[in-house]
Amino acid sequence: MITKKNLPTSEFMEIDADLARAMLAKEKTPEAGVSGTNRKHGIRTVREYAQAMLRGEWELTHQGIGFNKKGDLCDGGHRLRAIVLADETEPGIKVPFMVTHGLSDRAMLAMDVGRRRVPADFLRMLGKTNTSSLGGIIRLVYCYDNVPWAHTETWGRHRITPRLQEDFLLANPRLEEAVEYTFPLKRIFKNSPLGAFWFLATRERPDVNVVQFLEDLRTGELLERGDPALTLRELMLNSRAALRRFEPSEELALLIKAFNKRIAGEESRVLAFRSNEAFPRILEK
């Protein structure tokens, strides 16, 4: 039973790498068969947090660092490791946190059990519509511009912080317009690669009728064998019939490849995106 006498207490602290290491020393290392230990940390999450801290995106919230009544660290291990990692790039970096002491042993059972907010949730908070599609489009375009391609970690799973997502959308407002070009072709392509392709193609090649290329993909009418748009259309329809599912980044790569061949005046009877390939870029004028 919680009473005023045993309520946890919280304080604001700016935590640097040294303090973070001291706090991490109070974390009980995960060990099979031992109760009261924390979960294993994920290096990917630590890196994402550290990058957000280095970009100045980390915001002070009620979710911070937590210690139980015994003084053991029971929440915030990823955040503290991120400070240590960020310090390697920016020595002396300090990050603001609320630090809570006196949590009960059972408090760990209630931590991080809710539904995690996804990019679409944050876009909805900004008053945007079609947020699932818009979030995917933003991610793919951001990755095309900023993230080196690696087949081991496709862009469709790359995480973007809410602040970075908002800033990128503000800098590229036409990303919202891209959503409307996904609806006519949703039977053939996923929304996010289609919208990302429209944005990138119209940005890089304003001299080309991108909408006509999309219309040719939609209908396939009057296209001769060897037309890259027809080849891509048939590939996607056959793949769907065979329950072959491409990653969003793979669909974007195929769209760019077909578009490049079309504007270069090349025939293409086969289209593929192989694991040893670099990610294609829109063909320059």
C-alpha cells in the first residue's frame, strides 16, 4: 500500500558521462534464474538515443532514471548508456533527466508495458492526416537523403525521432502532397515507397512527367513489351499473386530503376534489385 511516507521522490538532474557510469554501476546485471535484475540493453536503441542527444533533440519528460528502495537502478539503463556513448563524440555533454528514488521492487513490472508510440502517432498529434502513409514516406525519403544503404538493416525499419520527423517535414512540405499519389496504385505498391518515389522523382527531375509514369504503372495501357513501366507493373502484380512481399525500400529501388530506364530511353524486360547492389539514385538530367 502506498502512503505519503513511502512515496518515491524525484529530482531534476543534468547527467554527464561520469555520473551516468556511476548510476550504471548500481544496475543489477541480467542473470538467468536471478530475480530483480534489469533487462538486457540493445545497442541499436542506445545508438539512437545518443544520436538524438547529440542533435539536441532530447527533451526533458517525466520518464527518466529510476532507482528502487535498495538503491538499485531499475529504469533508464539505455538512456544512461546513450550519454556515455554521446560523450565519445561530444566530451562533457550533459543531458537533463528527472531522477526518481524509492521505487518499489514491483514497480519494474509496470515499466514499459504500454503501447509504444509510432511515427504516425506523433504526426497525428501535429494535426496531420493519413499519418501511417506519411510517416513511412518521410522515413524513406530521409533515409534516401541521409542514411547509407545496407541490406542488413533496410530503411523500412529505420527509426526517426519525433523531432527529426517534424523538422524534416517542415523542411519538405511537399511530402504531405505525396500521399495523394499513393491511392490509385495501392493495389500494386505499398504506400510509403510510392509516395517517396513521387517526391524524389519530382524533386530531382522536374523536367519529366512523373504523373504519366505513375499512370502507365497503374493501367499498363498501350505499353509495348520492354517498356520499363510495363515490366515493373507485371513484376509487382506477379509477385503479389505469388505472395512475394518486397520491403518498402526494395519497392522504392525498383521504382527508381524502372523510372531511370524510362527516361534514359532504355528497354527493360527484367527488373531486379539484388543484395549486392548499391541503392539506385534518380538519374540526373
